Amino acid sequence: MRAAGILGTGAYLPEKILTNQDLEEMVDTSDDWIVSRTGIRERRISAEGEAASDLAYKAAQQALETAGLDAEQIDLIIVATITPDTTFPSTANLIQERLGAKKAAAFDLAAACSGFLYGVATASQFIQNGLYRYALVIGVECLSRIVDWTDRNTCVLFGDGAGAAVLGPVEDGSGFLSFDLGSDGAGGELLKLPAGGSRMPASEETIANKQHFLQMAGSDVFKFAVRVMGSSAEAAIEKAGLTKEDISLLVPHQANMRIIDAAVKRLGLPIEKVVVNLDRYGNMSAASIPVALDEAAKNGKIKQGDHLVLVGFGGGLTWGASVLKW
Ligand code: ACO
């Protein structure tokens, strides 16, 4: 079976910056509370009329350019998102048309913040078994559209952005060495967007009750995240036949610095080996890991032959980790 790896990455962050100071004007919060409890200082907010596919398209173009491929060569597009432009057509369909990726199959994948990991795990199977050669996996969110801007418990945490990766066959032992994916539907209630689906279609009542906004039991999600980030990363390292000492870089989901710190402590990694950008972007759900990966690749943090661990958790509940040899 051939190996699948990353041939190029890209990212796009909307221009508009919303700082903690801006939020102080909007809800009863403070820069000090947000920084000390989360590590977040500012986040990006997409412009009026700018939707997930607009962000994703720009990240995808960059990833194709870095990989040195044309859109026509792409066989598969997976968009991981919980904030698609529309329920259908999928955001992947919109990207396929806009890029001119004429031969690509395309679909969206919903695994919240774990979506990018679920996406690369899925795409790499097609490449490994020879059905497809090149796949484009995008993590994109416009979370600002589903956040209740009057709820201080959630609105300070999230941001908008897109990250993309082109996957293809690789040699010399590089590529994805392992995946560890998991789900615990019993925790679905902890993190959800209640209305707008077939269970609770949109109505005057759902709007009045603010049921089209993200709802979260923060401290329960926090405990789950601390547990699963460490255990999933460890499982992926073991499945790859490696030890913690072999890991050059950790690219974690960017939800909360205290969650990242706990995972780093458990893995025994020095903080220099961890990619952190939540201070600038907040939690961008499915976009957090690919944006962090793109930044690390472009600022020289990753060298050829490095072993990276990507790890995330999110709504569902879901989690995932992977060891990737660059
Ligand atoms: N500013 C000021 N005070 C606040 C704010 C705020 N922005 N938000 C909450 N508080 C208050 C609360 O009201 C509470 O006050 P009370 O004690 O008087 O009731 C107090 O701060 C403490 O609240 P906690 O929830 O206990 O604070 P905690 O230390 O747990 O931090 C946080 C909250 C940051 C949300 C944390 O629990 C967390 O990061 N959880 C994980 C969130 C996460 O990762 N979600 C992933 C979602 S991604 C996806 O799949 C979409």
C-alpha cells in the first residue's frame, strides 16, 4: 500500500480583528479574564457577506500553489466545517466549482473541531488504496455567524478562518504514519447548535429562544479535552511505533492554552515544540489545526523528516490524533 502525505498547505484569515478590548465594550468581560482563562488576545471575523467558501477558496488556492498542482489534478475535495455556506449544496461542491476542479468528488464532513483530522484520515485512505492520487482537505469556519454575541461564556472564545492541505502519494517513509479517531455521542449535549435541523426546524420560537446559536457546557468540555488530547496523542504515537522522544512538533487544536499546557505536560514536550496561535485567532474549530500547520510549515518550524503530532477534540463529542512524518 502506498503512503499518503501532505504536499502543500495554505491558510486564509479574514482581515477584521476583534480584540479582547473590543469585547469589553460588548459583554461583561475583561482582557485579563480572557487572557488568563484562555490565552486568547484577539480573533478574526469575516466581513459581511463573506462566507465559509470564500475563506476556504483562498486557503485552497494557496495550498495548490504550494503543492505545485492545478485544480484539474485534484480527485477529491473534503471540507471539514460546522458553518457551511448552506446545508446543501455542500461547501465542498462550491469550492470544486470555484477552483475548476472538474474531476473532483466533493463532500463536507462534520466532526466539529476534530473535522480536519477526520478529513485527512479519510482522504489518505483513498490515496493509500490507489483510488485517488490528489486530495484537497480544507478546515474552515465562520463561527462568528453562530455565536451569541451577548453570551460572554462563549463569544470570547471563537474566531473565523480557513486552512487547507493538498494530500498525495509520498515516498521515503514520510506521510501519515497513524491515526487515532474517536467519538462519544453521550457527550453530544455538551456542545451543540440545537435548531435548524430536522429535529427542531427554524421557527419564530427557535429564533426567540436563541437556539440557532452555539451552546456549550464549558467546564465539562474542558475536562474532556484535557483527558482526550493527551490520551489520543499517546495512542497515535504508539500506533506509529514511536515514542514521545521521537516527536519534533505538536500541532494541537487551539481552544484554550490551559488545555494545550495539560497535553504538553502529559507528553513531556518542551513548549518550543508546540505550535500556538490561539492568542491571535482564538478557537477556529476545524480551521485551527490546518492554519497552525500552515504557519509552522511557512515559518520554518518544520524540517524534512520531522515527526509531527496533530491532535484535536470537539463537538460530537469527537477527537482525533495523527503522527505525520514531514
Ligand atoms: N468574562 C468574564 N467572566 C466570565 C466569562 C468572560 N468571558 N465567561 C465566563 N465567565 C465567568 C462565569 O460566568 C463564571 O462565573 P460564576 O463563577 O460567577 O458563575 C466564572 O467566569 C468561571 O466560569 P468557568 O466556566 O468555571 O470558567 P473556566 O475556568 O472553566 O473557563 C472556559 C471557561 C474558558 C470556557 C473553559 O471552560 C474552556 O475553555 N472550556 C473548553 C471550551 C472548548 O474548548 N470548547 C471547544 C469547542 S469547539 C467546537 O467543537 C465548536
